[in-house]
Amino acid sequence: MKGLDFTHVTPESMKKVGEAMIRRAEIMAAGTGEREILKKNLIPLIQRMKRERHELQLIIDQMIDKAAELEKTTTDADRLVSEILGKDSGMSA
């Protein structure tokens, strides 16, 4: 291990290293527990966000399709009005 001087190992120094290792293990264990809690709560939230984003995209796609249909209907109506007005104008002349 880095920082250990094996030429002058004493029971006290070994105890200090052991205690430091235990503290570090406890910190790591606590961190793992926190990560597990975070994962437990975060994963369903991310899944819900993805599902809602997908639903929103479907609605946007439908809106775009309806806008295209409206544009086509408007063009057809304009063409029909032009034909009717064009025929009426031709008859009156």
C-alpha cells in the first residue's frame, strides 16, 4: 500500500492503518447505501420522464399531421372558390 513503511511497522502503526481502513470501508458502505436509495428513486423517475416525453412527441406529431391536413383542406377550398368565382365571372361577361 502507498504510504506504508514496512521497515518500521509497530503495533500502533498497524492499529492506525487498520482503523483508517475500517473508517474508509464504513464511508464506502454508507455511500453505497445512499447510491442504492438514489437509484431506487431516480430510475422510476427517469422512466416516467421518458414515457411522458414519448407521449408528448406523439401529440406533437399528431398536431403536425393535422396542420398539414388543414393546409390541404384550405388549399382545396381556395381552389374551389377560385373555380366558382372564375365561372361566375365568365358567365357575367
